[in-house]
Amino acid sequence: MSGFKKFIMQGNLVELAVAFVMAVAFGAVVKSFVDVIMSLIGKIGGQPNFNDWKPWDLPLGAFVTTVVAFVILAAVVYFAVVKPYEAVKARSSTPEEEATGAEITLLTEIRDSLRARS
């Protein structure tokens, strides 16, 4: 029983559970935003969605709706999550990380110099 308790209380499992719950909540927000954008696109095109569009009797409308929704979803995730995360990460980088880059460059130069001698 203590092994199970230790497994449940592991930091990684708890962090993963929190991330999953947050992802589900964020997914609901993004889905509602995608619905708003899709409605706007439908109003511009004169149709609330593309699902009923069947050229040559092929159900291409559902595919078009899914592709447009995916592109909107990807854009929202990129601009709302990835870009701000990268900006915060770049601002919070420490000088030690930059020094590590300089050290790697110096070590690379030393390695190349040693190879040239051989």
C-alpha cells in the first residue's frame, strides 16, 4: 500500500494531472473561439459552416470545416501560448546560460585547434 501511495504522490504524476486538467479547460476555450471564427467565416461566405457543401456529391464540406478549425486552433495555440512562453523564457535567461554558450564556443575552438595539430 505504501508503494501505491508513493506512486500517486510523485511530483511528476501530480504535475501531469494538473497539466491534463488545464489542457482540457484550455481546449474548451479554444474550441469556443474556433466556433466564433468559423461563424464569422461562414457569414462572410454566406453559409454558417461548410458541412453541407458537397461538390460532385462528395462530402468535402466537413473536411474543409475541420481543416479551417485546425488552422485556427494552431494559430491560437501558437500566438496565445508558444510566443508568450518564448518571450518570457528569453527575458528570464540568466547570464550563466549565455556564459555556457561562450564556453562551448571556446571549447569548440580548442577542439578544432587540437585536431589541426594532429
